[in-house]
Amino acid sequence: MIALEVARISLASILAHKLRSFLNLFGIIVAVTTIVAVISVVSGLNEYAANLIGQLGPNTFVVSKFGIIASREEFLRAIRRKDLTDDDVEAVRRLVPKALRVTGRIFGSKAVYGDGRRLADTIIAGAGPEFPWMVGIELQDGRFFTEGEAGASRAVAVIGTDVKDELFPHVDPIGRMVAVDGKPFRVIGLTVKQGRALGQSQDKFVFVPIGAYEKAFGRSQTVDIFVEAPDSASRAAVLEATRVALRARRGTGFRDPDPFGVVDAEALNALWKNLTFAGFALVIWISSISLLVGGVAIANTMFAAVIERTHEIGVRKAVGARGRDVRLQFLLEAATLSFLGGVVGVLLGWAASAAVEGLTPFPARVTPLLVLSGLAVSTLSGVLAGWLPAIRASRLDPVEALREE
């Protein structure tokens, strides 16, 4: 009952100074909002990235001209490398017999026409018939092109659902024609809807045999080489054999770095962890500054409250209140103040994460643990900020305090 009465008195004091209390809570609100919003979004992005990276497969890697670029210097070095070609694909296929699948991929962005309609900025990808199985693409209708069609560079195409919805909204696209740069392709397959990844649609594409792509649009681009090992045990050996084969074709010196990049699920995951670590570090920095500002504000408020209520403290001590009762009152007042700031911060953080989830393809997960953590951090900050003022109030001499008006 004593604790409840102290809490009631603390809340009444806060409500008596609403504007001052809110202004003093601003730092706490910013800190908790940042914690809840950013951590919920980053956690959701981690889940999203894990699913996206998992599509590549643990035993598949990609050799490309650029690889993973993390700085301007890396880009400038990579852009000077020689393009990878179909001959490199064939060399890997021939010199790395342990590889389960090897295929090249080349792509560009062009407008696609069909049934009198136009769809701009569509990805046109040329690859081998093995490619869909290496990256987890599935069909909902029709079929993929065969080895024979790929070898003969047949003008056949598999399209994504965005292409179907825009060009053939009310008819079956299988057997119909699409035109890219005036080159006709017959649609033979329609993929399962894949949704969006990193803000980009994964269904706005036309997938054709790599020979047909080069026949229609030329061979001016570098080719990405997709290689799949039979299992995780042989993956390292397949990767090393691929590196040796490509380095030999380019006459790379023993001590020279690879004149190409390698991308796999492990490398993408490491890159993503570095990015999210930087995000968490930024959250900690912003939250720490905000909590410090909020804590100083609450401490100043509580010191002011001790001065304003010196006479009240004297009266309470005169009628039997102990020093620890006074200390508890001020600690509860500071904790209640910061707890309310935490509640507002959680609500604002939840609203921000919901907005991110609604406006982007990224999920945002506001978990009960995250909410409790935000409230705990804010409340603990209030207790720490109110400790010295509470000690000062508890040590006031009742006789001296009663003289204050």
C-alpha cells in the first residue's frame, strides 16, 4: 500500500507539470523510438536477406567480373578487368568435371512488347537450361527450354508474372509472342510469382537461351558464370578448381589477385552481417546520446522538484516518513516519468516499423521482447537519473526543510 501511495503521489506530480515532463522526456522518447524502429526493421531485414540469400543455394557460387563491391577503389580495380565470356563458361565446364552444373548468364534492361502493349525497363536474361534449378526458379505453367533449344539458340522465352499481367492480362501467354528490340520470342513458360527483393520486382523479366540473347542483342557484355557443386563437402574443391581454370586462361601470376570476383551465399551473408552491424552500431550511438540527454533532463527536473518540495519533504518527515520512503518516492517519480517516455517511444517505434513494412517489401518485427527491452531501458535510465536527487531529498533535515516556504 505504501508503494502504491508513493506511486500515486509521483504520478500526480508528473501530471501537474505536463509540458515540462514531456519536454524532459524528449530524449528518452527519441532513444526508445530509435531502438524499437531500427531493431525491428533490421531484424526483419535479416529474415528477408536470409531467405533471399538462401535462394542461391549453399553449394552454388557465381564468378563475375565485379564480385562484391564494397568501396570506390574496389570498383575502379574491377572495372579494368577483362570481361568473362562464353569461352570461359565452356572452359570451366571442361576443366572442372566435379561441378554438377555450370552455366553462363547475361542480362540487360529493355522494353518488351506483346499483344499491342508495352512494358518498359524489363530484365532480359540469357542463360543455360540449368539456370532455373540453380537459383530456385519454379514454373506455374508451361516449361523451360531444353538443351536442344538452347544449343540451337531458339527464340523461346520464359516470362515472369509481371510481364504476363502487363502484356497478357486476360489470356494465357503460353504460345504467344513477345518482342524485344524488334526480335520476336515465343513464350513457352510462366514462372511462379516471386515478389520483391530489395525494393525490386523479381517477376519483371524475360528469360531466354543465352545463345538466342547474344544472337539478338550481341556479345558486348560480360557473362556471369554460375557453378554448382554436388554437395557441401566438394564445394571448396570445385571453387578452387574453377579459380585455377580461370586464372590460367588469363595468365594470372602466382601472387596476383584473382582477375574476377566470386559471389556465394556465405560471402553475401558476411556482407549483410557487416551492414547490419554498422546499423546496430549507429542505433547504439544515437540511443546512447538520446538517453544521456534524456537522463540529464530528468535529473535536472528531479533536482528542481526537490528544491520546490523541500517544505513538503519536511512535513512528511515530521509526521514519520523515513528517509528511504522519501528516496523511494523520488525514484518512483523518475522511473514513472521515464517509463511513460518509453511507452510513447514504443508506440512511435511500432508506427515507424509498420510504415516501413507497409511501404516497402521489407518485414518489420516488433516482438514482445523488443517492447520489454525498450521499456526496461527507459525505466532504468530514469532510475539512474533520479538516484542523486532522491538521495539528496532523503537526507534533508526535517527542521531545516520546514523552514522553507
